[in-house]
Amino acid sequence: MEVAISFFNNGEKIQYQDTLQIYSLFEYVKRLGCQVQIIDYNLYNQNKKNFLYNFLDDNTILTSVRYNDINEIREYPPLADRYIFVNGDFSQLNICALDKDKCIAYGIKDINKDEIEKIEQKYEKVSTLFDIKDKNVTRCLDPMFLLDKNQWDEFSQKSNLKLDKNYILVYCNNVTKDILEYSRKVARDQKLYILADKMQFTLFNGKRLKNIMPYDLVNLIKNSQDVITNCNDAIKLSIIFDKNIHIILDEENDDNYKIEMINEYGLIDRVVNLNSDKLEDITDYTKADEKINSLKNITFDFIKEST
């Protein structure tokens, strides 16, 4: 069985979450005995994070053709027995005009009842990341949960980062003064490792990291004492490795997926008030583990039946 997988990222720069999701689904489908290729769709831009594209090029199989538009995939699709479209919303998935019997929509997000009923007319199988009001749908796990703790641990061992034995990881898009002050409360005398696109202040006890590889990120989270973050992939990896987490929300910019995930996985008490005392030192992942375990077999069956 030949399978082609396409991830939607709206042409934005590749993030760590994109690469980890792509890698995880690629590995899982490959281990089912399929020949897998990732459709090179909006994954590369010379002005963006090329090292993440290079990671995908080295650790997965990308199509020889680079697609800049979903219509190009429709007109000149890569040869495959099945096409899996991942993380799409209605506007993206509704364009697809490939053979319905070959197309699967996996992990649809931000969609309502009427929209998904239209999508179901164009795809052989459909699944969503979360429930849809007044609609019975197949729920599947985020692709990152397709690999278990041991598999992510094996992945992290590719990292050559030299880490202190006792550190706090701050992984945010933008580390503001308030975030840094809160992180200092958590760290006390421990070092801070900071991974961020932007920082308003640079003086702290620790090290700022840039352009690290995805396996370095996984290794950082696996070995940290606490994780302070506003990034979805850090939340998922913290669940996988049972890490004490401090979640920072930006109500104006946060996506619906993060809010849904926090509520469904019982992590609302891990949301930080930056102006208050630090959160307790123990994160309870009981609800998260129960939810993930309840969806594992459904997710695995959905993919197996699709390939």
C-alpha cells in the first residue's frame, strides 16, 4: 500500500509541532507496512525555518514535487493508493477533488456540523480532533500521540545537547518580562533553558537555545524538572513524559485547539496567572491519560482501516 500524507499549515513557517506531527504519523503508518511519502506542500520557504524542513527531508520521505497550492495537488497528485489529509479545516478540505475512495481526512479541526457533512461527501473516511455539537463523528488522537513514551524516548536519544541535571525549560513564542519573572519563581536556584522566537529580556541564569532540532526539543522536555510554555507540542510532550507543566495563555492569540485540549485533558488548573504565586509542583495527568487511552484503539483502527 502506497500512502501520501499532506499536512495543512496555511503556508506559515514550519514550527516544531508541524515536524513532530508529520514525523509521528509518517513513522506510525510506515510501521504498518506501508510505503509512505509526505506531500511537500507549503513546507519550505528560504526565508523561514529551513532546518526544520531539512529535518523532514532527512527523517521522512518527501515528494519529489514541491506543491505551492492545494489545487496543484488536485491537478497533479503524487501516485498513491491512499491520500491522508491532516489538520485541515473546512476551507482547505473542501477544495479536494481527488477520488473519494482514496481520500481520508484525519484530525479535522475548527469545523461545525454542516461543514463536516459536506466534507463527508468528498472523503471515504473522516475523523476530527474534538467532538462536534449535534454530530456523531469519529474522534482521533493528535498525531503526536501515535508514538508512545518509549518511542519518543528513543527519538530523543538522537540529541547531542549537553544538559544540566537540574533545569527548567521555558518554551514560548515570545518570552515577556512577566513570563521571565514567573519562570524565575519556578526555577529559584535552578538554571533556565529558554527556547523562544522573541525575548524582551536576556539577563537570566541559564541559556537561550535557538534552531535546535526536533529531537533536541523532545530531549529537553524529557529531562526537564518543569516546563513553562504556551506551545501545544510542549503540552502534549509533557503529558507523554509526565512532566510538571505551567501553561501560559494569551487569550487574544491562542487557538481553539489549545483551549479544547486544556479543558478535555483536565489541565485547567495548570494555567498560570503570571502575577500570582507559582503553581504547585505536581501535575495530575489522570484525566489526560484516560482520554488518550480511550481514543487509542479508535485512532489505530481508523488509520489501519484507511491504509
